[in-house]
Amino acid sequence: MSLLERLGRPNQRNVQVRIFASLSVDQVDNSFQEIKLKIHHRIVEEMTPEEQRILSAKNQDVPEIEHIIDSYVQKVLDENPFAIPRGERGRVISDLRDEMLGLGPIEGLLKDDSITEVMVNGPKKIFVERMGKLMLTDITFHNDEHLMNIIERIISPLGRRIDEASPLVDARLQDGSRVNIIIPPLSLVGPVVTIRKFSKKPLTFDNLINFGTLDRKMAKFLQACVAAKINILVTGGTGSGKTTTLNALSSFIPSNERIVTIEDAAELRLQQPHVVTLESRPANIEGKGEITIRDLVRNALRMRPDRIVVGEVRSGEALDMLQAMNTGHDGSLTTAHANSPRDALSRLETMVLMSGFELPVKAIREQISSAIDLILHQSRIKDGSRKITHITEVQHLEGDTITTQDLFYYQMTGMDENGKATGRFVATGLLPGFLDKFQTNGVELPDEMFRNTGEEGGMY
């Protein structure tokens, strides 16, 4: 028999490949869904007590689990020999493992370190953020019910519930990632899940310098500010990198100080030995037991902290934070949403008024100007990169106006041929008025750091 005849002789594998080659993408996807459902049902119906123990073990043995799934895949494929190509068996096993133990179709996205955010807009539209850019993936859920099953898997270990009576959940996954879920009737596109992934390795200022978020001179200045116990407010829009920068700033706090961190969902990872991490708590099903950021800030003052780090101020806790900064807790750090340093001051005023105290506006502004020393404003640029666009000193109250001055800023010059923003970081040449704090805390800072030579910063 000739080689050509041997290659042309039909066999099970060739027939299988030809069948799949003749199917559309939708038909192939449906075939995969059907065979996975069959295998899943088979596992549920025939699983032995020993297999149940292995699958539910706290420290799961992944190879052993895959071996169990593989045995059931083999049984179903023996009964349905043309269901899928044998070369795709690994994909089926991996998908089933993710369905049974992980978060189904999005499990792979959560394992991809290049993805920083996963956004599920109903079962058929899953977006991700990669390198600061949003993109639509080709991954889908089977239907709303499939997506709701994964949502239940997300929130069940957290002791939370979601239904028409409570259609909103904001929580933290076991790996630290933040998750927000909203379902119908509030969402008109089906269940919506937004997961902001928790970086396995916290970024340092060296990383931020390499990313072009700031330059080395600015980083040295901020390191000196933390050491000199300057009160710093990090501001910016959603997704501008405020928490990442706050985490990098907190790494400069001396290791012999007691630090209390307060967050809605714990994202900060401080490496110092004496850190107390506090996390707010929502109300339970009966509407009781809520512990707010404000409650935790008040309690932190009784814990003898050297530093208080609040992940974000959004409401009346701003007043408690300002009072803490004004009563001996220098070197405190926090973040807030704002569009500019000047807007941040207005936002703080509004948040203080939300505390429920009837305070004159001038008294509020006096509190702000005496508490906040420095505003570090961060923005997401058009190309998706994050930049610290302003390092601004908060000076004092003149009449009814809080005066400020920029110490450093980012000067954007345009876009290059690759669509990347070009520009440089500039020192204004102005000296901050809080230099006495540097002397008090034994921190040296050369005046040359603020000198505007027209050369510093480099191009970014």
C-alpha cells in the first residue's frame, strides 16, 4: 500500500477531526458545553466518598483532582467517541476543574498576571483591563444561570448573599482581590461582576519609576516626606492607581513604628513588623452589625498608633481623619477621589459636612489646611498609563481660601507614533513651607531637589 493510500485511509481520529472542521465556531462551543455538562453530571452522580473527600479538601491536590476528572472524561468519551477531538481533552479537563473548583470561564483571567481588572457585563460580554487598556475577550458564560452559579461560589465563602432583596455586594476575595456584584433588577444587562485583582507582589517606587509614573527625584522627595511625618493625601480618579501609590508610600514608614491601616476591603500590604490591619464590615441580613470606616478611625485613636493609614475617605470619616492628623498623629496617609488637587480640598469640605456636625465652612478649611501637608495627585493618561501629575503643598488659610503651591508636576508634550504619551516631570523651584518638620525629625533634604534646571525628569 502506498504512503498516500495509508494517509488517506479513514480512521476514528481522522473522522473526528473532519467532523469538527466542518462545524461552525458556535457549534463547536455548543458541543464543548454539552460534553462538559454530561461529564459534570456524571461526576456528581457517580462520585465516590473518597473522591468527594479529595475534591473538597482544603489543601487540594491538583494533579489528583485532574486524574479524577480525566477518568470521568474517559468514560463519557468512550460512550461519545466523536464528541470532541482527543487532542482537546486537556482543555475539557482544565475547564471542568475551573468550573468545579474555581470561577469557571474567568478563572484563567484571574490567573493572568498581565490583567489588572475583569469586568463581566452579563454572560456574553467579558472585558479585561490589560496595560491600562480595556478590551473585549472571547470568553463567555453559557447563560445567566451559569454566571449566577459562579457568583454564588464567589460570595458563599464570604458569608454574603445576593438576591432580588439584596442585589448588591461589595467584598474581598480570599486572595485580596476586590469584587463588586450587581444583579437584576438593578442591572438591565444581566448579572454584572467587577473584579479588581490583587497584585501578588506589591509595586515599589522603583517599579513606578520604571513605569514612568514619576521620576527618581520625586520618589526621593516623597520618601523624605514619609520619614519626616508629613501628612499626605493621595488623590485621583477611579483606577488611577491611588492604592498602589499609597502602598508604595507606606513602605517608607520606619519599621519601629506602630501602624494601623483601615480599609473597606484590605488591599494594602505593609511589610513592617508592627502593623494592625482593620477592615470595615457591612450590615448582616437583618441590617445589623455594620462597622464603618469612621468607627474604625475613631477606635484607631485609642490604639496608640504612630501612623494611621486609611485606604480611602469617602464620607464623614474625613473629619475624624483630619482631627487625628491635627492631634499628634503626624505622618498619616490616606486617599480620596478627586479630579485635581484643588478639587480634593473641596471634596474634603463636602465629606466633613457629611459627618453630621454643623461646622462653619471657615472652621472646616482651617482643619484641612492645618492637617494636610501634601496632596499627591495621580491621573490615568490617554494612552492608559498612570502619572503622578501634581505634588502640591497645602499651605495655609488666607481669608476664606486655602492656598496651595505645586512643587512638582507632569508636563505632557504629546503622543508618539506608537500612541504613547510623551512629556516630562518638572520641579517648580519652590521650597515647601513644611521644611521645619524635616529638621524636627532629623531628615535631610538638599535644596537642589527643588531646583528647576530645565533638565530633570527625563522624557516619559
